[in-house]
Amino acid sequence: MWSKLSHDCTLLQTIYKLFMSLNIQDVLRIAHLARIEINPAEAEATLNKLSGILGLIEQMQAVDTTGIEPMSHSQDVTQRLREDVVTEGNHRKDFQAIAPMLGNGVKAPAVEDGLYLVPKVIE
């Protein structure tokens, strides 16, 4: 798990370095590759937003996290579980007794070996 986490951090750092050197031309090229229509004014705004996001990532990477264990949830909570008890009996025979009739003059429920019979759809 730690090797995957280390790999992910290295990947994030590589992406971070790539995006820190972004310019308007890069944003316009990425938009073109993604088939997103964007004008130069929107590209400037997008570049500013990306710079803000990357600045936040830089701040978070500056925090010393040595000795802190990764967690799966921000709060130490557990799910309340109920008893695994059967609360309703098996009513299969009752339900199959009232199944629709087969048709074709047969007056028996459309059931065989505990399974419901249905018309053939695909030849």
C-alpha cells in the first residue's frame, strides 16, 4: 500500500510541475484536444483557476505529515449493525400457488421445479 501511495505522490508531483509551467497556449491546446470551445479570455480565467488550485496543492504539500497515519474517514465512526435474523418465512409455495395459468387450455400455474415459467421471447 505504501509503495502505491509513494507512486501516487510522485505522480502528483510530476503533474504539479507540468501544470506550474502552464501558459495560455497550453490551456488552449488542452481545450482543443478535449474538444472544448474556449476563447482567449476564458483561457486566461482557466489558467488563473488552475494556478489557484496548484497553489493550494503546494500549500498542502508543505505540511509536515511525518508520523501521521492515513485514514479512511475524517471521523472515527463505525456503522451500527442490526442482528442478522430471519424476520420473514419462506412464502414461495404460497406465491407460486397463485401464479398465472399456463394458458393453451392448461389450468395449472406457470411453475415448474420451483421456477416461474415465462413465454419464450427469442427464437
